[in-house]
Amino acid sequence: MAVQMAGRGHALEGDADDAYRRLDEAQQIIATASDAPPWLYFYGESWFAAQRGMADLHLRGGVQPR
């Protein structure tokens, strides 16, 4: 969860390379985790697609931080 939030933070800062790298890293961690807690069940393809979409918005300036 922290890695994907770091990706979002990089997007807010305008750093696309690090944003998408961290989102990819987070998705890989979840995909290969053998001991993920049950409450992470929603961290699948659709979750990461949504996170990449939010990063896209941040990087294009469509969503401004408060």
C-alpha cells in the first residue's frame, strides 16, 4: 500500500517515470505475495488501473492537491 501511495506522490510532483515505476512495483509486490493479509483482496488489475488513471490525471494537471 505504501509503495502505490509513493507512486501517487510522485505523480503529484510531476515525476511520471517514478510514479509509474512505483505503481508497477506495488502491483508486482501484490502479485507475488504469498502472505498478503485478506483485506488486500481488492488490490488487483482494476485497482491498479484506477491508480494509473489517477496518476495520469495528476500528471496532466487535472487534479490539483489541496
